[in-house]
Amino acid sequence: MAFTHGKNTVVILGGANLSAFSNTSTMTRKADKHDVTCYGKDDHVYEGGLGDGAASIGGTYDNTAAGPRDVIEPLIGQVVPFVRRPEGTGAGKPQDSMNVLVEEYVETSPVADFVTWSVKLQPSDAVNSTDQ
């Protein structure tokens, strides 16, 4: 077993590499489930349905011109490309690419800490999981 360090993760939203501003990201894959249980059964019977999921990115606020706020705010409500590379960039390493709806951008300002940001993303259509 080989462990993978999260520090190598790469996240690209709408063509902008946000990795230098990010310290957390998630990718969730799931499927609808349909209860097809008929009379006479003692237990439920299920069939799978359409795929679905969610993604998010977050980090420490940066006020540079190419920072997360300037990149993400214009994308809210739009469907744009998203790429996540959990092992970093390199031949043979895994990559998930998809179109996502940029749902929500949040900034959090705690009194005794740095401002942080996060963005919620909704995959739209198929997720392409391949090696780079």
C-alpha cells in the first residue's frame, strides 16, 4: 500500500489553476437508488439509477488579481470545466474531469484567524475518470 499526500492535489476550475490558493477539496460520487421491492419480500430490493455527485474547493483568502474571489465570483451560476488530480500532475496519475455548475461561493471571516473561502460545485453530465 502506498499513501498519497494531499499536498500534491491539483484543482482547476474554468481553466484557472486554484491549487496555490487551496488547502481542501472533495469529490463525491453517488447514484440514485430505486426501491423495486414487490409483495411477499421480507427485505428491500434495489436497483441503481442515474449517477450524481458533488465537489468542493476551499482555502485561505488571497486578494491578488488571479485569486479565488476574482476567478470564482464571475462563474457563479455557470457550467464550466473542472479538473481534480488527487495525486498531482504527471503521466499515469489519476484525474477526474467534468463540467460543473458553480453553485455557491462562501467567504468566512473569523475574528482571530485568516479569512477563508469555499466553493460548492455540482457535476453536470458524466465524470471522466482517467489517467493523465
